[in-house]
Amino acid sequence: MAMTKRLPAGVVHSVPADLRKALVSDPVARTKWEDITPLARNEWICWVISVKKPETRKQHVERVRTELKEGMRRPCCWPGCPHR
């Protein structure tokens, strides 16, 4: 079952539950996620977890899913993960 298959993480960050759920539930987004580098995954994860408001985080999770499917490999217009 797809839910039990390991989802690759980033360089520093692990995949948070809300992002994992969004990616696992969308086979196309998951395939795109698995195709990007660990550093790129790290950028997406940090972009999601760096926001303070729950509603903004939900928007970021959805944008990861949709923007990966549109071919984006990293979050646009973001200075990057300060943790690496």
C-alpha cells in the first residue's frame, strides 16, 4: 500500500505529517517529490514549517502539492532553508 512506503525526506528536515499526507494522497505529486533532490525537498519542507499561522501552513502544503505537479522543483521567491 502506498501509505506505508517510505517517503524521502530532506537533508535536514523530515517530512511533517500534513505534507506527507498531501503527497501520499496524490500519486503525481509524490512521483515529482521523489524525483527532486534531497536539498530541494529540504527547501519545500522548511518553507512549509517556517510559517506561524495554521491557515498559512495549509496553503503552503497545498502549494507544494500543486507546484510540484506544475514542474517547480523549489519554492519560488524564498531565501531558502537557514538550517542547512
